Amino acid sequence: MRLDDFDPNINVEDQRGQGGSGFGGFGGGGGGGGLLLGLLPMVFSRFGCGGVAILLAVLFFFGGGLGMLGGGGTSQRSAPTEQVGQPSSGKSVTASCTADAASKVACNAFSSADKTWASIFQREGKTFQRPKLVFYGGSGRSGCGAAQSAMGPFYCPRDQGVYLDTSFFDELGTRFGAKGDFAQDYVVAHEFGHHIQNLLGTSDQVAAIQQRGSEVEGNQASVKLELQADCYAGVWAAQNKDRLDAGDVEEGMTAAQAIGDDTLQKQSQGRVVPDSFTHGTSAQRMAWLRKGMDSGDPAQCDTFSGAL
């Protein structure tokens, strides 16, 4: 995908090289989901039962449990603590975004999504709040608790941050066979989609369902949230279709297929448990990404009405 270089005024925080302080200062409640729990099978395959147990302990005791998928209540939201263009590490946006090729890909996609959604919100007469992109390496901290590379990329509504360890891009290509810059762009655009859901109140609605309903009902609501974020990623791509290269759509579909719950469960445990799905099947993720790309219209991304 031929994206412009990032806007140096985007909000970027760089925690790489700081050693990571573990759990965030805000305490429990409210993550953004992203690829988080959908990557539990990968954690199992890499670190065994102990790794999964540690991750679940972090989620439930410091991240608010299943609330990590929804975004928490309105009372849990807070504006980004960092000023635009002033990452806490003291590095400039340019330095952080050009640290390596993966960082530049992430910043270019994030900057493009920032401009695209700001324009969409303006046309619809809605107020847009700019999120931040947070780089970390191995471990870090977020307003929703610990940031660990095993979680995969995620969004935290507490500080409106998209959290990314860029080593995930390598895993996306080598482990999941989803290579190419657009596969990486899709990951960033998906997490940005969670920010849109946070601004529109969708995340709060899902969090409420998770808190009052059964585990299965919570999982089903999470699937709808994640598929909508896939659709929003497709909307972003459609709004920038003049930047797409030949093969980009296929790269996106390959990535969506690779991270479906059914595909991940088959790989890790040899069987599929639909009631445990939190992100949707490979077919569903591909279909909703495609719907966003075909329509270019956020209104077409209503995963909460009708069949998925």
C-alpha cells in the first residue's frame, strides 16, 4: 500500500528501551480487545499452560477480565495523558517512527487512519478525538494494565492508546503466513477501529453485556465488536483505495483468515469450541473486512443487527 509518510504531529509514545514497568498506574478495567484473547492459543503453543495462566491472571486481576475486550464504562475513560508529538520517552515522533521499517509502516498506517476517520467524523458532524500509538518492546505499561508482547496488538480506552510491539509483524508473516505491508496495515487499522467504537460508545455497550450476561453472551458480544473493527479497517482501506497496490486485498484476506478463532484453535488444540470464540471465525473476519472495503461506509458495519 502506497501510504504517505506519517504526519509528524501524530500522537506517539515510545516505551521501547525503558524496561517496562509492568502494570499501569490506573489499575483494573477497560481494555480494547484487538487481537488480545484471540491469541491465547498462540500463547499456549509458545509458553504452555503456565504462560496462559499468567496472561489470564494479568487480564483478570489487573486488566478487568473480559472487560479488556469491551472498553469499560464511560467513567473509565480518560483523555490521552501525552501531548501530541511529545512521547514520554523524550524521543521525537520522527525518531520513534523511523526506528526501523516496521515502526514506519505502523506510523504511516496510523497517521492515515487518523486523517481518514477525522474526515469521516467531520462529515457526519461528530467530534473526533485523536488516539495515540504506543510502541513497546516485550513488556510495557498501559492505562489498562500490563502490555505484553504475547497479547498481540491491543487498544486501551482508558488512555485511548493503540499498543504495538512491532515484533508481532514478524510473527504475522512467519507463523501465520500473512506477509506484506497491507497485512500489517490491517492490524493497525483494526486497532484504530476499536478507538472508533470507543468514541461512539459501542465498546461501553459490549462491556455492559459482558458484565451482566453469561460468559457465552459476553463472548458473542465480543465477536461482534471484533468483526465490526475488521469492517472499520476495511472502510479505512476503501477510503484510501487509490493507494492500494495489486495483491493488497489478498494480503488483508490472508491475515484475516490466519487469525480467525477457529483457525487458531485448530492449530493449538486440534478442535474448535465455538462458544469460546471472542473474535469470530476466519470466514467471518474475511467477510466483514471485505464488506468494509466494498462499501467504504461505516454504517454498513453494523455487526450487532442480524446474522453475522
